[in-house]
Amino acid sequence: MTVQVVDAARYLNELSGWRLSNLAMQKILYLADMLQTGATGYRLVDEPFQAWDYGPVLPSLYQRCKAFGSKPVPDVFWGASAIAQLPEGQVLRNAWAGLQDQTPGQLVDNTHWQGGAWAKRYVPGGNVTITAHDMIDEYRGRIAAQAPPSTHG
């Protein structure tokens, strides 16, 4: 199942205690979506990310939150549905648990991973769409990068 961007963004912000900037929220949502898509083949959110200068961005979420700059985004997620009890809620809880200690700069570095979808699609000023296939490739590449080298012989 896929949830609306507004639902995922609101829940992630609730988990953070409403401490997330637009940039941090975008990066955590991307990493959660990439892991979800890579592991299951289906997207976490209902909008594709685009490869922008500072990493993957959900354009509709950026437009909703850009006025807050680097400050924490308040509850501007009108009409969001509760997703805590859905599997997607668990995906977001896992992502928050694993990424909550990263600074915005570390999150940017994480999403700019050389073998990742952003690096594959990024064109300065281009705002190119990152596909689900790109995310699956990134997931597989990250898993392979963690695997110990095999020894033959």
C-alpha cells in the first residue's frame, strides 16, 4: 500500500516531536521510501521524488513547507490521515529510529550516495524524476556495498 505524501510527512513530524526542517524531512522520507521500494517493490508515498541540488525532493511537500526555511516545520499537513497503525507507519518509525541522530548535512550526504538514485539522475537545475526502478537499484547497491567480499579458492 502507498500513502499520500501529506500523511507520511505529518506522521514523521509527529515522531520527531515537530523538530524536522523541510530538508531533513525530505531526506528521511526519501531514505524510508527507497528502503521500502527496494525491499518490497512498492512505493511508500504516492509522489515521485525529483533529483534537486540538495538531494531527493517531493515537490508538493517542498511547496507546502518552503516558507519555514531551515526551521522546524509546524503542523501544516491539513487533511492528513492517520497512518500509525499501517505498515507504512512502521516503515516511518524504523526510518526515524535509524536516522534521527543525523544532522541535515549528514542526511544530504547520505542521499547523495555515489551509487544512488540521486547521483544517477541529478542534473543541475534539472529536477529530474527519480523512478521506482532507480530506488530499487540504489537499495540493491547499498546492500551489496555492505556485503563482505567473497573469497574464492
